[in-house]
Amino acid sequence: MLRGPHRLDLHLCAYDRMLICMRTTIEIPDEIFRRAKRKAAEEGLTLREIVGAALRAYLSGRPARGGYRLKWRTERGKIQPGVNLDDRDTLFDLMGGRR
């Protein structure tokens, strides 16, 4: 039996570990479970690590991935003869190859 300060340290360590790692049961839809298991296997991780990372990302309030970034391209050109930019329907017909 431990006595003195070591007993207190062991107790705090055990108590601290209970706060860090808690066991619980959750129900996960089959398809999500299969995808998570597959992803974990592909990345060499455990399902516990995948679920923990997903929960941390969700609780952080930040998107898991960077947002979509539009890559704007401009092209040089000129309006073809007979094209009226104010006539939307005719313009769509021309763009669709119908005229």
C-alpha cells in the first residue's frame, strides 16, 4: 500500500485519466459506421481517433476544411456579330448552339 505523497499523486493521476478518457455508447447509422471504419483503416487510425477528431472539429465551430475558393479567369475576346447582350433568351440559345 502506498503512503505519503505518492498515494495522492496516484489518485490524482487516476482521477485525471478518467476525465480525459470516458467510455460511452453511441448509436451510429450503419453507412456512416462503415465509412468511418474504412477511412480509419486507410489512414492507419483507430475508430476512436476518427470519432474524437470529428467531435473536436465539430465542437471547435470551425469548418473541417478550408472554404471553397473561386478561381476567377478572364478571357480576352469580342462580341460576335449579331449578339445582343440585352436579350437573355437569344444569348442562351447562341451559347447552347441552338442558333
